Amino acid sequence: MPRTTYPKDRFDELPDGAERVGAHRAENPRLRAGLLFFWSIVAILVLVGAGIFGTLLVTGRVALFPSTEQSAGPTEAPPEAAEPVVDTTYPVLILNATPQRGLANALRDTVVGAGWDTGIVDAGEAGSQDFATTTIYYLDAADEGAARGLAQVIGGANVELSDAYPGTVGEDGSAGKQLTIVIGLDRSDGSTGTDETDGADDEG
């Protein structure tokens, strides 16, 4: 079969080293696979993070809107009161802070009757007559148990740590141990009877 020939033109004579003109580059298959792998990893991390957060939210370990009480932290529990101990070695000063006479001596008899030596229990009048509630004052935190034990002996009273009644001062200048009972209006019947024996000094 005869071959058809055409006359040569300028397109048949290309210079050496000429680059291709009008050719399209094919897409790099490795680049596309890398992008797919990258977005797959991102999607997995997002799903895992969402799952962990959802679990913490459901179990209550994470709160979207924490309350003020939670953010403030746990409150400290108040210290426990010491166990009452009846210790008859403590000197006791009894002061009547009511207008009714005789209360200090009557309470002194109660304390002595509970085992205290008469030489370490003193009774007298306080500087005021309007003290509200009978209170036992102790000088050191270690004395709280003894103060509570004395409160039981006299039928109940408040106990309070205070250095208002220091007791006998030792040779080194330190205050000695002492329990001081200040009788309040809660033990008064409102009378103002006198008692000649109720005139002891009100200093410990």
C-alpha cells in the first residue's frame, strides 16, 4: 500500500535540545498518598481526644462549668476537742462574776469534793458582776482535756484558751498551770445575798 507523504514544514525541523511544548505533567502519586496519610492521622487524633474528653465528662472528672465551691478547694475540718480528763493536780481559781454572793464558795466545795486538795482551790469575787456564761479558762492547749474534765465536775461550762489568768509565776518567769472558773449569770438565781467567806482575792 503506497505511503502518503506530506511536504516538510517548519514543525519538522526542531532544534536540538528543545523542551517539550504543551505537555502536561502527570500528578505525583506519592504526594497524594502522603496527604491522605496525614489527614488520616489528624482525624484519628481528633477522635481519640474527643473520646477521652467525653469519658472524663461523663464520669464527672471534668466539669464544663465548675461551681465556686469546687474552685475554692476543700475546707479544713475544725480541730477535734480534747477528751475530758479529771486531773486533781491542777490549781483551781474560782471567781464569782455575778451579783449573787456565795456562788464561788459553793462551787469550791464541789471541786474539793471531787478530789482536789483544799490548798490549791481558791474562791473569790471577780471584778465584774455581769458575766454571761460560766467559763473555764486554761493557759495551754495541753490543758484543754483537764479543763473539760473540770467542766464535767461542776455540771457543765464553756472552756476557753486564754492567758487572762496566768496563775502562779515560776522562778523562770513562766506562768504555772492553772484552771480558772468564772461563774456567770447562767448559774445565778438573781438574788444578791451576802457571804462573809466569799471575799478571797481574785488573783491566781
